[in-house]
Amino acid sequence: MTALITGGSRGIGLGCALALAKEGHRIAINGMRPESDVTDVLEQIKAAGAPAVLYCQGDVGTEEGRAAILELIHSEFGSLNILVNNAGVAPAERKDVLETTLESYRRLMSINLEGPYFLTQAVANWFIEQRSTDPDFQGCIINVNSISATVISTNRGEYCVSKAGLGMVTQLFAARLGEYDMPVYEVRPGVIKTDMTSGVTDKYDKLIAEGLCVTPRWGFPDDIGKAVASLARRDFPYSTGQTIMIDGGLTTPRL
């Protein structure tokens, strides 16, 4: 089977790629950096067990970028079974919702919401096409979202809105692909130690020490990867459209 992980060259995306490589899948990762900058990452994925690894440079926030990614996978692998929509960005500068700029809003919407919506659309149609020629074909889509889909941060409202929208994308495509028995899932990470959170390490070290999470530690990319691998194995075949919280209990209501 073949898996595509967008934003798969670092952080949570790499954690997902490594977990799926251990399952023996061919792995395609997408990123914005030149391939020469990720050769060590590709070797790491191969060493984890992937029989083949492909790097697809491109911007998921553009129609041209999404098309180029899928065209390369089609030409090199000929098929696709698993899509992990992971690529996403945070605001370049955190601003109060009273000061959010249109430029920042549009940037986050194009990458965090428009990208996975239309990539999922294209992949879903490719899945259906593959099923038409192979009745045993299995397809699965997993959206890597964020607790920010429901947990607000008034200093990055555009990020929260993009993540809330992604939650609806999961529901929509789960419903639409139900007749084909192609599940669509969502995972919502909490505070995960990656380069995206490096600038707020001290803040969350303190909050976690003070009891922010039920599980008293940061989350790590492999925490997300293990969940994604389990969903891709169809360990939960009767749970399409569901959201798996991977937040150390951060969103658990407590007194």
C-alpha cells in the first residue's frame, strides 16, 4: 500500500511517515524544501521499513502544487491508498483577533483548510477510480487537526478558524465516502514538541508542570504516528468520521 503524508519531512508529519513506514507501506512525503535538504529524512524513512520512498515538493495551498504532488505519485507508484493531511502553518506573528490581518488569514486558510479540502477531493476521486478497476482496493484518509479546532486562542484566531473548518472537512468526506467503505478519520494533537512549538517551549513547560495536561508531559510526534498507523490499519473499521484526541487529557473537563 502507498501512503502520502503532507508536511511529512519534519515534526508530526515525519512521526506519521515513520510509523507508516514501520507498517511496510511505500511512503510519499510532501514538503516545501528542496529534495537535497531532506535526503537524511528520506533515508530515515527507508531505514524504518518503507520499501520505497518518494519526495513530492509542492505547496498544498495551491491548485498547481496539489496537482504536481499527485501526478508524481501516480507516475512513480501508480496508486495511492492512504492520505494523511498533515501540512499546516501557524501565523507568522500572533496577533489579537482585533488586529488579525487579511494577509495572515488568507495564508492560513489556503494552506490549513483549502489545501486539505481540495487534496482530499482529488484523492477521494482517485480512490473511487481505483475501486472501479479493483474491487479489493482499500482507501483511507486521516486529517491531522489540532485541539485549536475547539480550544480558542484569541492571539491566533485565524489558526483556530482554519482548524475548526478542517473538522467539518472530516465529517463531509466521511459521509460522502461511506458508500465505498473508505473511512475518513481525524486526530487532534495537543501540545506537541516540534519546531512549530519551539518558540513557546518555556511557556508550555511551565503550564504542563502546573497541571495543564492529565498526562504530565509534552506530546511527541510518535504519539501521533502510532494513532495514525492504527487508523490506517483499519483497527477501527466502524468509526469513520470520528476524532481521536491525542492531547494528554488537556481537553478533559476537570474541576
